[in-house]
Amino acid sequence: MSAVWRCRMRRVAGLCGAAALLPGFALAQNVLVQPGTGTPMLTPSVTSPVLPPAMPPAEPDAQLSLSALLAGPGVPLQDGLTWRILDDRGEGARPSIVARSTEAEPRFTLPPGAYVATVTYGFASASKRIVLGGQSATDTLRVAAGALRLSGAVGDVKIPQDQVTFSVFVPVGTNSEGRLVRSNLHSGDLLRLPEGTYHVVSTYGESNAIQRADLKVENGKITEATLNHRAATVTLKLVAQAGAEAFAGTAFSVLTPGGDTIREAIGAFPQVTLAEGDYVLIARHDGQVFSREFKVESGLDRDIEVVAKADATQPN
């Protein structure tokens, strides 16, 4: 009986094909062997292929719920918050922002892993490392912050909001204005800050009416302060005689008695806010120059007239 026939009888057609195509080789007990040696030959498997072990199913995304409290009093923060979620890639790796929110109590859906949650409240902030598995998580961040609300006044009279601005600094060493935190702050604005001592500069008008103060901000409290200016607003005029109509297009310069320029203005009757003290006013019109000395008294807003006559008496 031929080798091909024996293979068919044993229903191993795959091995039969190999034996038939390789002359000089024999089939022994369903294994292809080299003739005269009995050494088995490697043949293709006729069984099902071996599959790799099944991978465990990936963990589902999880929901992270966050909230913020003021450190100290533990009051929940409900507005003015900015949240950022950064992926934590380990030491030395630069994290990237994967989610943001401005809600008071945001909810983020994130893959399992390590993250850094950061919340800012004005110029104060807090952060926390959070590891998520496949289950929802809730966490709270505590922000060490207070707030500052400023206003200006001359005596008992409040300065209008649009006429006074504030700059807030963090002192550095002996420099009270070491680092600027915020400029162009207006009366009534709420400035959220980390706990600490700040240097405040108040500017009334656009000249030299300036006041300074050091203020302390405490956790969970609003520090309200009014900076009192000793200043007044004067209206500058060049006239032919006292009480007459002002000349248009006049260029004015306000100087200190020592000759330092405080403010320059052009017009028929520009207004200038000045700190209490003595000044010299120079008016230039049609190639002629006129001057007078005057005094600013705190809280006394008035007109300052320069009479356009060389021999005219200029009141103080």
C-alpha cells in the first residue's frame, strides 16, 4: 500500500501532502521522518492556533466632583473660581491641562490616572494631587484667601469712583512697591488676595494727589479701607480781567515753587487735581507768557485765573 493511501486511511491529509511532496521521506506514526535516521521533521500544525491570553478590560472613565472652601472659616466659595485639571506625568515631566471649569462645584469625566486639581480665587490658589481609579471621586480644596475693597475721600467727602485709582503691591525686602499685584483698581472693586500685608497707592486725578498705606489681608475676611487725600481740583483760566471769559487754546504749566513741572494742559479752562500746597501757574497764549502763584487747600475746589496783563495784580 502506498504512503499516500495510508495517509488517507488515517485521515491526516495535511501530513500526507507533505510526505507526497517530499520524495525520499517516510511517515512514521503520523510524523514525517528523515529516511534512515528516524529523525522527526517539523511540519505545520493541523490543530487550532494558540491564541494570546485575553487582555483585562480597560477601566471605565470616572467622574471627579470638586468644591472649594475658604481656609479658616471653611465658608464654601460660590463664585470667582477658575478650575484646571492637569495630568500628572511624574517628576520632571511637564503637565498639560486636560480640563477647565468656572463652576462653583464642577464635575469632570476623566480616564483613570493621576491628576493635579488647581483652583484660583482672584490672586489666591490651591492645588491637590488626585488619583482616579474606575470609580467616581469627590474632593475639596481649601483656599487661603481674603479680599481688599478700597475707596478714596477728601475729608468727609467720598471721591467719585472714576476720579481715583489704586495700585496694590507686595513689599519685597525694604522696597514697599517690590512686586505689582494689580493696577488701575477702582473704588468698590473687590480684590481677592492671599493672606498677607500689601502696600496700596491711591492716585486722585492725574497729577500729584497721591496717598499710600500698608494694609493687612486676613483669611476669610474683607479688608475695607478709605485712603484720605489732602487735595483739591482747580480750574485754570487765562482771562483779560478777573471774571471775564477765558481765552481758548491756552497752554498751561503747573510748577512747584522749585520749578518742577507737575502738570501741563491745553484749553480754555482745564481742570487739574493737585495735592495741598503752593504752586506756580504759567499760561502761554498768542506768543505771550503770563504767570502767577497760587495755593491749593484741601477740599477747596476753585478757579485759578491768570490775568493777561503784564502789570495786573495776580491774587494768590
